[in-house]
Amino acid sequence: MSRRRNSEPLKPTARTPLSLRLWPRSLTFRVIAFSTVWAIVTLVVIFTLITTLYRQASERGFDSLLSAHLFNLIGSIGISDSGALTGAPDLGDLRFSEPNSGWYWSVEPASEGVHGDLHSSSMTTTIPSPSVAEVPFNASFQRSYAAEGIDGEQLEVFESEFVLDAKNRAARFRVMGNQSELEQEIATFQRRLLTYLSLFGVGMIAINAIAILLGLQPLRRVRNALAMVREGTAQRLDGRFPAEIEPLANETNALIENNRRIVERSRTQVGNLAHSLKTPLAVLLNEGRALGGAKGQLIAEQAASM
């Protein structure tokens, strides 16, 4: 097996992964990039969580409001001996008085012997309801479904059948709320939350970047101090450093001091060697001159050159 020639460069045994070669070597960039990505992921999770909780709470509140209006409507309606529906419900919400507001109530006969229709002043036309086969009542004779409003708005409808007297005469009660208004409120909240979180995120990223730059400042001081040592304008790393950097500075100063001692010791040894060779060289020089001739001249010249 032939030996490798000294002139041949050594080939690396392993190649640097492509991801590491493409990734910037700047520690500042890496830390800021990681903190920025983490901040963005955190804010996205917070935004999703808050908007989901807000939507759930808003929908529960919306359903609770419709349910309360439905019970108030049932309690405000009666029936006469002739079977006519009677009553003037006041649900305490002006939207039931505004035409085509998307907030309506209606009472319709649900059994024989009952006649007459009642509805809110906001309801200017009939809003159809699905059949019982499509959306059945539950055990409490209640159901809820979505419907299209008079102006095309999305409605949430709560409906119930209720027996009004001992003759088992019943009526069907409906309370309708504007689901589109709820969606608009949720969308407005989401836009505001997104704006606030974006401003907060930009500020947080800026503060993190400033903190990281200030935190890495001692490393720049170490680099500048090493440059001064290399240029000969300083003998050691001077100044106070943070607890994380101070061991590095101390080890560097110890290395510089050790190298200085090695150089001084080498200089001393070279001086001693020169001093020890001075007398023998002088003797050779004198002997060469005394010997004369070509050989004597050669000895004298070599001794003089040394």
C-alpha cells in the first residue's frame, strides 16, 4: 500500500448537511429568527383560542336570549273562549318593532279550535318554516333551525308548541333572531383582536430583537478585545464581563499568559544558546585566521557567518 503524498489535501470524512450550509451562521440571526417564529406561532394559537371561545360564548348567549324571548312570548299569549289567540307581547327589545330588522316573533294555531295569527310589527311578511318531518320537535315540543329572513339575512329560529288551556288547544310560537348580526359582531371582534395582537406581536418581536442584540453585546466586546491583543495594543482581555462570558475571558487570558511565558522562555533559551556558542565560535574564528591558507580562510568565514 502506497503512502499518501504530503501534497495531497485531506478529504473530509463527512459533509456538512445542506440545511446547516444554507442556514445563516449568525447567532444573532438564529436567535431572533427562532424567537420571531415562536412569537408568531404563539399569537396564532392565542388568536384561534380567543376567537373560538368568543364565538362559543356569543352563540350560547344568542341562544339563551332567543330562549328567554320564547318563554316570555308564551307567557304573554292567551286564548279566548271562541279560540282566538289574544295578547300583546312586549319582549323589551325595540328590534321587534323595527320593520325587517331580522328580529321577529309569531304565534300560529297548532290544533283545531284555534284561529288567528299574531306576529311582531317588524315581521312584514310570512317566513316559512320546515316541516316537522324535516326538523322534528324534541321531547319538550321545541326545535330550532336556520331560516332566511325577509331581506335575505340569516335567521336562527326557536320554535315551540304549547297547550294554552284545559281543552288541549295549542299554538305554535316562534322567535327569530338575526344570525347575520351575530356573525358581523364576531367578525368585527376578530378584526380588532387581529389588529391588537399584530401590534403586540410587532412590539414583542422588536423588544426581543433589542434584548438579544444587547445580550450578545459582551461577545462583541470579547471579539474587539481579542483584536486588540492580536494587534499588540493590549496584553489581555480587560473589563468586566457577564457571568456566562467571564469564564471564557478568564481562560483566554490564561492562554495568552501561557503563550507569553512560552515565548519568553524560548527567547531565554535562544539567548543562552547564542551566549554558549559565542566563545567556541570566537576560538574557531581565531584558529582559522591563525591557520591561514584556503582551509583557514574557509573556517574563519563560516565562523564569522555564524
